[in-house]
Amino acid sequence: MSAIIEAHSLSKWFGEVMAINNLDLVIEPGVTGLLGPNGAGKSTFIKLALGLHGPSRGEVRVLGQPPRNNMGVLRRIGYCPEIDNFYDNTTGFEFVYWLNRYWGMGARAAAVKAEEACEMVRMTGRMHDPIEEYSKGMRQRIKIAQALAAHPELLFLDEPMNGLDPQGRDEMYSLIQQLGDAGLSVIVSSHILYEIERITDSVVLLYNGALIAQGRVRDIRELIDRHPHTIRIESPDPRPLAREFAGDPGIMIVEIERDAVIVRTQDPNGCYQKLNDLMLEGRLPIVSMECSDDSLQAVFDYLTK
């Protein structure tokens, strides 16, 4: 598969502020999470990939070409910005329609593509209502509709879950997964790391404008050998369970809670095998177990400490 985005020694500064710092990055097709705290450089990177900013140093290539002032590339890209910027007294359909006209579509084609895009994001029933009557989730959907109307190969979603209620977030997760399943490459930026775990396992972690990790979450976690894995085992009788692990050479720390045992180990596979053996023997009651620091948030915390 050809890379959809390549950055080589890419830097961008604004005065004395370094937003992107000597970034080398290759992103393959599919759904990719672009992650990091506020100020990590996510939006700047997206704007460089969209050609809205020119690099201060280095280069970025999108779909094989530099995006800056390159209409051939830009017509293959869709963009849903974080900030709303709607025209007053405009319906959702009109918003998408007139942006289609701006991109050069004829009146008939613009109307057909606008209706198709509204249907893709499940806004057909409300597309003729004023945007000022929309919920935050509906506004996000109509922004994505305008980005999808020209059938792009690559879609950028900048903080698409920002401000959504739980139901709106679930709907957005589902929509992004459907777009990925349909073969569209999607870059989703977010500062809330657990959100991305609902969408994709392919992530790019930025911190202070630099790349600190890229790949699958579990693969990144396995590379951080210096940090023990924390396994939480729920049990109605945790003390006998804790004694089973005490003194095991692969166990660093055993802690007891009211209804659980917390085990910190450098040998998670050995620990899971021991737990399997205990459950098969049936001597000790075990309700559930989880590796609580295999999450993306824990991985990010490890990498930035």
C-alpha cells in the first residue's frame, strides 16, 4: 500500500513557537488516530497536510504530492474542522450545496451530491431545517457531510467528538468506523485518548510537536519494557489470591483492595498463565481480570514521563 501522508524533517514555527519539530512520519491507508494533548501540534500538522500552512523546514507529501497550492491533491481530500463556521439562516442542505458549487460543481451535480452526503451521515430527515436548530452532534454530522460530498480519498476530522454528549459520541464512533469499512482513509485527531480506542488501533502520538510513538497500541505498550504491567484481578476473597502471587520472581508488587488484587509484573504472560491455572483448579474464586495499563492513556503517560 502506498503511504497517504509522508513527512520528512518537517518543522513549522510561528515566531518563537515551535509547533512541529523535525517530524518524520509515514501514514498508511486506513483509519488513523492522531493523538496528543492540546498544543501537541495536531491541528498544525493537519493544516500542513491540507496546504493551509507551508513548512518552515522539511516537506510533507499527501497522496504522493506536496499539498500547498496543489488543487489536484486538494480535490482528493475532505476536511472537517474543529470550529463551527456556518452562514446565518442556512439549512444543512444549503450549506453542503453551496460548498459543492464553490468547488466547481454544476447546480444539478451539487444538489445530488449534497443529498447523497446528507444521507451518508444520516441527516436526510433534517437537512432542510436551519442549522441554528441543530444539536452539536447534528452540526458535526453536517460538517462531515460537506467533507464527504466530493467523495474524497482522504478525510481529516479535527476533534470530531469535541462537545458531543454520550449518544452523539457513540454515533460519531459508528460513523467513522463505517467510513473506514467503506475503504476511506480517515485521520482523526483527538486529545482524549480513550475515544480513539473505540475507532482504531492504529495511532500516531505527538507531544510538543514531535513524534513519540506510532503503530498499534498493544505493540507500542510491549516496547515499553521498563514499565511493569498492572493487572487487576477481582475476587470476593482477595487475600488467598494475593498469597499465590507473593514471592513469585516475576511479580514486583502485590496490593490488596476490598474486592481485588493488584499485581505489577514484568512477566505478564507468566502471570496470565498462573491465573488460568488457578481458575482451572477452581480453588480460588476469580470474577474477572484486566490489564489496566494496556490502555492508550497509560501508554501515552509512560512515554511522556
